[in-house]
Amino acid sequence: QVQLVESGGGLVQAGGSLRLSCAASGRTISSYVMGWFRQAPGKEREFVAAAKWNGGSTYYADSVKGRFTISRDNAKNTVYLQMNSLKPEDTAVYYCGAAGSYYTSTYYYSDSTYPYWGQGTQVTVSS
């Protein structure tokens, strides 16, 4: 199994930036698809971004495309989410998840694909 711990959340003004980190332990993430999801109060958890095992292919929700960047450092067993031009509607708890690399990209957008999750980190964007 792989254990995931997110960090880097906080309070930021609209237009600001944050970088979230997701540190993995237990197994190397090089054989996993890594995804970021978020959940706002009263809403379902939604897909934000994902990266294939080698980081060569990345996928984004339309709402964050051009503002967020997912990256991974397999040597450090860590995945990052750089968030720029933040908006109040980005306020949510952000979670990282890990899924087997055998999944095709069609499945990356669904949280049910990911069996491993971190505890989440709160991001609050003030207007």
C-alpha cells in the first residue's frame, strides 16, 4: 500500500498562488497514476488534475486549465500542484490520490479509480 500526505494549503488572496505537495511512502509512486481532487463544502469531490506514472502526460479539469500545473518527482516520491491566479471558487479541501498505472486516461477523472488517498489540505481563497 501507499500512504499519502498532502501539505501546502492555506489562506491566499484572489490572484495569488500556492503549491501543494503530496508526499508518498510505503511504495514508490513511479508505478502509479497520481491525481488531485478537491471538495468544497456541500459539494461532491471533483477532479482537478492527474499525471501518468512518468509525468509525460497530464490532464486537467477545464476550470483549472492554464492556471494549475501538476508535476511529479518520482525520485522524491512526491507530486505537486502549482496553483496560480487563484479564485474564490477554488476554495476547497484538496486531496491527492494514487491509482494503478494500468488504468487508461478515461478513468483518471473519477475519484472511484483511486484506492489510495491522503487526508487533504485546506485551500481558502479570499476575494
